[in-house]
Amino acid sequence: MIRKAVIPAAGLGTRFLPATKSMPKEMLPIIDIPTIQYVVQEAVDSGIEDILIISGKGKRAIEDHFDRNVELESRLEEKEDLLWFNEMRRLADMANVHFVRQKEANGLGDAIYYARHHVGNEPFAVLLGDTIMDSVIPVTQQLMDTYEQYGGSVIAVEEVPANKVNRYGIVGGNSLSDSILELSTLVEKPAIDKAPSNLAIAGRYVLTPEIFNTIEQTPKGKNNEIQLTDSLLLLLKRENIFAHHIEGKRHDIGDKLDYLKTTVEFALKRKEFAEPFRKFLVDILNK
């Protein structure tokens, strides 16, 4: 069983400046719910309640969000606002959330390496803190099911247009089924003519603890950082790695345009204002 999840949330969020100068990008709200709350909820919905968040400088707001706020709870209780009182209590109790700080921005591989003592000798899930998955079956659960079937590390992947493969880690391999590949290679942000496929790594993983050994041996790569993709390529020489073509939609909240699209899509799913908001959009588009 996968009992633990690691959520890297230490990035500087430079694509969302100036907002992220003093606010973690993972706390950017989709309407009224911070991005990272969706990520933690996905882990919980997958049956994982032991979660380590890798934070960094200026990320204290994430810790505060998952902590108790007794003064706020007391005020809500006094006002007999039981809906929000119960929601604040649920938020603080939804999982056993731990924190460790990455001392310097040194890449995703380095961030995950900080989890080695917490994880120990167990397989574990990794969920990127700025990526929301919209799916019927939680994407992390999908990967866990594949891990149980095949017994090796599993990477979530999705198809991307050919002109965008140079933005992602790209995988190549042999199909075992409509949704599962056994990998033969991984390339970090390849040129279009050197990409092994158009299957991009989609921000969710189930990893064996051997990944920590390969991270130790991984030299700095793109952007002079320790890239997880490079560590996975080393891991591939030692054990089988599989890719799972996810069922669902990935939302990259670190990208401004995708953030705007995500906000609109999620707003249209909210019963309390879906119809008036849809009418507003129609009116704006018809002007």
C-alpha cells in the first residue's frame, strides 16, 4: 500500500510575479479554494493521509492554511456560522500534514530528496503543488492501482501538441495496454525533432525509494538544477518504470492563461453562480 505522499511546493513562482513576491503560488485560489488544498484533497481521496509538503522561503502561508485558527473558529462559532466553522475544522484535520523547507531552489529532484527521512524504505506518491487534476477517479489513485499491478515506479502522462513538447519532460516506451507504457527513455524539455513522443509528464508520480539513491547521483542539468527526469532516467537503468496515460484533465496553475481557464471552468461547475456567470460570459463575448 502507498501510505505517504510528498508535495513539492518550494518553487519561486516567477511566472506569476508580482503576485508571488509575497504569496506562494500554491496558495493562488481557484475562486475561494487555494490550489494546494485541491492537491492535498486528491491525496486524501486516494486514501493517503500522511503528507509531507516541501516548502521554501516565503511559504509560511501554506503551513498556516492547514493549521488550526482558534480565533477564527471561535468567531464563527459565536456567529453560529456552523457551515464555515465545520469547514475550518475539517481543513485542519483532513490529513496529517508535515512540512520541511528546501534551503535553496535547486530543482524538483533536490526537493523530493528532502523527503527521504520521512518516506524511509517505502514507495510513495508525489503530487506537484501547482497542478490540479480534474478527474472522476483521483489521478493519484490511478497511479497507485497501476503500481499494485506492475510493481514499479509509475509516472502520470498526457498527450500534448507537438509544438509544446519542449516545455515538458517527455517519455517514450512500449505500450502494454491502452493506458500503460513500459518506459525506455525520458527526456527533459526536448526539442521537437528529438522528442521520443508527445506524452508529457503530468505532475503526478508513484516512486520507489530507490529514487533517493539516483537523485544523489544525478548531476545538475537544465537550469543548473537537479532535474527529477534525469534521476528517473538513472532509475530506469535499475528497475522498470511505467507511464500511465491519465483519465482526467491537468490544470497548470503556474501558467497565467491556464490559471484563468481553470478559474472559468471551475466557476461553471459551482451551483451557486454557474448560471449567472455563464450569462455574464455570453454577454461579454457578444459585445
